[in-house]
Amino acid sequence: MPKTVLLDTNVLIRYITNDDPLKADDCEQLFKRAVQGEYTLLITDICLAELVWTLDSFYRLERSAIAEKIIAILNTPGFSIQHEDRWIDALDRYTRTNVDFIDAYHASFAFDYEIAICS
């Protein structure tokens, strides 16, 4: 296996929801190997945004539960996350306000770059 592997959202969904226990077990083994340093799992912003959207719209999880799951991902050894600080800020905005996650992420992005948002 290559040193870095791009992780698809479906792997995270299978693991978090345990909707298919056999696949969820496979995901857990994959994550354990990354934690042990066999490789790094790269998780893009798009992957996490899709995960938030799916957990919210399809699985109807509470915002705080979604944020907890994303924070757990951010804190998992062997995972490489793009823009980790922005994610923490966006999740904070998402759980404290009534805006959807993408708007919270855009607000965090705008804050980082000191730019205005046109909506």
C-alpha cells in the first residue's frame, strides 16, 4: 500500500453508522493500521463536508453529535486533514448558530483570509 492513501467519505460513513457491520469492521482495521503508522489516510475538505452533510441530512444526527465525530476524526493519529484549524472553527460556528455547515465553513474561510462574504 502507498505511504499516503486518499480516504473516501463512504469509509467514514460505514464506520460511524455501522450500517453494514462487516464493512464497518473492515474500516476499523484500516484505521488501526493507519494509527500504527503503516500509512497515512488523507481526508480532504470535500470528504469531511460530504460526511457532515450525510450525517445531518440522511442520518439526522444532532449538530453537536456531528461535531463530536468530526473532532474525533481530526484527533485520530494516522489521519491527515486539510485545514484542521479551519475545521475546528467551522464546527464551532456550526454548533453555535443556525447556519448550515457550508455557510459556517465559508465564514471560517473568510475569517482566515480577512475577506468579506457576498451572499
